[in-house]
Amino acid sequence: MRFKRRTIPGTLAVVPRRIRLTAAAIAVGATLFASAMQAGAATDAKAALRCVAPLDAAGIDAILSEGGSPLAGQGATFVSAAASVGIDPRALVAIGAHESVLLTYEPAAAIHNPFGIGPNRRYSDDAASITAAAQLLARNYLAEGRLTIAQISGKWAPIGVANDPTNLNANWTTGVGFLYRRLGGNPDQPITLAAQFAATCGGTALQPAAPQVTTTATPTVEDVNPLVAAGPPAPNAIVWTGRAPVTTGPGMAGGNDPLTGEPATIPGFNFPLLPGDATVTVADTFAQTAPAGASGCYHLPARCTTELRGTAGLPVVASLSGTLIAATAQEQRDGVAFWIRTAGRDRIGYSGLGTYAPQIAHRTAVSAGQVLGIAPTSLTVTWQRDGHPINAAPLLSATLPVRP
């Protein structure tokens, strides 16, 4: 088994057939291997593919392990790298399965390149290649409107190019699409999480439920679930850089600290979304009239929350490191589905997500920037310090990068 070779015009170098250069970006190519040689352990790796939820890192890991893939253990990397740029992680798995049979093809394994990214690109480790592939798809494909498997194929593995003399690229759309469908994706739809997160396997929804408790009392469990470890942060999570929040008035309702009276901040605070190129609006809804049944705050019938708008399909991340605590029935009426409770004075509440990452449950430890799920059309954020509501809009606005 070997790479096919081609010579780049204008050079004397003879390099693998995987090279595809365009004026705008690195292009990537067709399969690293001839279909006639897809046998033995490689076939076993593909045979392990089965329907799995888009953000199910453990499920993806199980597939990789059962297939004997060197990528076993990288389930969380697939999820965090892809979800951080709004891509369905299963699409990356499908491409890796088609290009290198999940890295069981030895020449690809030697350079940590399961996706056929050229020219014969070597990565420091498998995690680096997964992150690079996700960012490449987002930057050089989705950003150009190449959203479906077929549209991606036209640039990733173009038909009729000189470095594909046996026309292997003609099989790319069908091959990747077949594998993606086995994983539960719809290859006829965009590979974005927004388009794919409402996945089903045999008609059964794959969306994990929100964190729940069975009591209406305030949860008092102080320990963390020892069975679930905190996940890694998304590589492009947006962290507050120290820019001073512009408060909207005096007191906590204006975004000030209850003790110092200064603009309230949290070191290491992460913006709750990964907006990418989407336009997210921070709407200061703190003083708006609360719906019937809500608690209000400061003896006023106010919402005491901040709403992020334009969020549909965007990845939601933990704004702080801490423990997830399910909201009580009254807190749910107040617009909170779950809290991120820190070891310090703060806790941040989120409204319900469109879909939740697996293992997101009551008493789960999370890291700041960890992907929690996918947002619906809006996301409500509630901030409490020492039990007192603080208007989160100034800190959220100070964390969200200013667009030119």
C-alpha cells in the first residue's frame, strides 16, 4: 500500500498525490488508499460505525475502540473540535473512516493524518489533526457555502484532477455519505450542528434530556458525581480579556458587585456561546416584566436575566468551571434550566438548550469552555453572587469581541 505520486508544476519535488493547492487555501484530496486494499483490520474499523448522537463523545469513543482505531480515546476531541466551529463531529468521523479507515492505514497513522489533508501533512499528534480538520472545514468550506458532503467533495476530492489517475475521487461523495448515514447523519443536509442535531436512530430521538432533579427543594448536594469527569474546553472558547464592563446603572441591577459597588467581573469567564461568524446580540432584559409565576428580584416583578439572541444552532459552553445543578421547579419558572455552581461566590444559570451533550446531568463537573449542547433561537443567562442576582449584560458585552 503506498501513496500515489505527482510533481508540482514549477518544482522538482515529487510528493504524495494528496496535494491540492488553491489560491485561497490548502485543499484536501481523495482517499489515501485504493479501494481494493480496504480489507482486514481496516474493514473491521469501518464495520464498527453505528448511529450515535452528534455530541456523544463516549459513543464515538466506543466506535473507535471497537474498530481497533488508533483514534480511540479521541471522542472528546472530535466533539469539542467540531462543535466549537458548529460542525457535526460525526462528519469528521465519516471523513476519517473513508480517507484512512479511522487511521488504521499505516502511512496515515505515521503522520497522524486521518483525513487525507495534503500535502502529506504531518501533525504532532492525532488531537492536533482533528482540530485542524475541523477548523479547515469551517474556514475553507462552510464559509464558502460548501455545506453538504457533495458540496465539500467538489473541493476536497475534485473529480478529473491529474493527481487522481484512477478516478478514486468519484467515490468520495458516495463513500463519505454512506458512512455518515451509518453514524446517524443526513448527508443530503449541511454537516452543521444546526442542521444535524435533531438526529434520530430508527425513529428514536438522540437528544439527551436537560439535567433534572426530582425534588422541588433547592439541591444541596455538595459533592461532584465521581463517575463523570469534566470535559475539555473548546479550542475557540471566548474568554473575558479584562475589558471593563459598562454598567447600566447603580447597584447589582446595573451589573455591579454587591460588596464593592464596582462593575462585577469573574476572572476566566467564558462567553456562553461559540458564535463563529454568527451575529449574537446581548439583550439587557434584566428589568423587563417577568412572566406570571416568576419570582422577580429586589421586590420587583422583573425578569432578572439577560437574553442572548440570534443563537439558533450555536454551541453552548460552560461560562465557568464548576458543577451543574438542576434548577428547581420555581427556578425553571424563572427561566433557569440548570446552574453552573462554582467553588466561589458565583453561579450562572442557563435556560433550556435545544439539545444537550451526553453526560450533561445533575452534579456533573464541567470545565470553563466545555461544550454543553446546542442553543435554540435564544439563550437566557442568569447570574447570582452570594445569592443576589446581578445583571450579566455588562460582563457578557465586555466578553463578546467587538466586530470591526
